[in-house]
Amino acid sequence: MLRIVVCVSGGGTNLNAIYEAIESHKIEDAKIVRVISNNPGAYALTRAKEHQSESVCVSPKDYLDRGAFNEALLNAIREASPDLIVLAGFLVNIPSGIIREFPNRIINIHPSLIPSFCGKGYYGLKVHEGVLARGVKVTGATVHFVDEGIDTGRIIAQKAVNVEPGDTPEILQKRVMEQAEWIILPQAISDIAKGLIEIGDKDRI
Ligand code: GAR
């Protein structure tokens, strides 16, 4: 049974897609053991409760400095003993201590075709604003491992989505979620649960 911790900051539609895939057996042998949010108002926390998952909020506002927040986040992850950590719209830079403790065990969904429209400053709607400002005709989403850079880890899956005339950032965001994110993130987790994609640090096993 793959133990999954999902980290969220907002609406949690990707979290919902993971729940749906588990409940419809598209993902097998996996369980969400904890949902962690940095934002106490995240609707994703409500979704976690609806699905009877344990959930915790670790907000930077409750800690004196970044170091104390990072330590609390690491502890909240550690306590759940995860095999896999999924960043599903988690808008926090993952501290290197967490990456070192869980090498090749953290994956992220990003709403563009990496290496386009990624890195510092590109998150949420800002990605789609960038896409429309540049005028590209194809965008999409990427699932990748998380390393110490921003959106630089090894790519696991990508799916392309067309940009249509008249798109606003909001319309494009919804299309990218529906046609790419909610498909490739559960698929990647399923492949990991089946052992088709290897996770973890082989040297430590
Ligand atoms: C998603 O579009 C996700 O790809 C993006 O935030 C949104 C969260 O939506 N993540 C990033 O931009 C990370 N750089 P959700 O809370 O409804 O899943």
C-alpha cells in the first residue's frame, strides 16, 4: 500500500482528482494518509475532511521564522511516514532538508509544458497569463520529481492542451486542469503504485 501525503494551498481540484481515481480503482494499492495545507482557508482542507483523510495546517504565520516553519512542515510530513509526497497546488518552496530526507519521493504538478512558463514567479494563474501574453498556441501540464531547483526535477509525464482564441487566464486554467492535470497526476500516481515508475533513493534501499 503506497502511503501518500498530499500538500495543498488552495482549491484542491487536483486533490479531488486523486480521490476520484482511488475511489474508482484507477489508482490501486494507494491511500492518502494525510493532507497538509499551508493555508488555513484552503478549500482543499474541506475536501480532505469529506473524504475522511487526516488533515493538518502548517501556516508560516504561526512560526517565528522560516526555519521554524520548515521544521514544522518536515515534522508534519515525517509523522505520516509517507512513501510518496504529492505537491498538488502547494505554493511553498520545499526546503532542501525535506528534499534530502525524501529523495525521489516528492512529485509536483505544474500547469505548463516545462521548460516553458515555469520557475520563479510562475504559479497558478500567473502561468496562464504568461502563456497568453507570449501568444503560444499549445500549453499543457507536467508532472515531475521535485529537486532543489524550482520546477527543474526529472519529468515524469506531460500532456499538451490547445490555447483557443478568446481565452482568458481563467478559461485556459480550467481547460488545462480538465484536459491535462486531472488526468496525468492520477496516472503518474497509479504508475508509481504499480512500480512502473521507480521512486526513492536506490542507494538507501
Ligand atoms: C493547479 O493548476 C496546479 O497545477 C498549480 O496550482 C493549481 C492548484 O489548483 N500549481 C502550480 O502552479 C505549482 N507551481 P488546485 O488547488 O485546484 O489543485
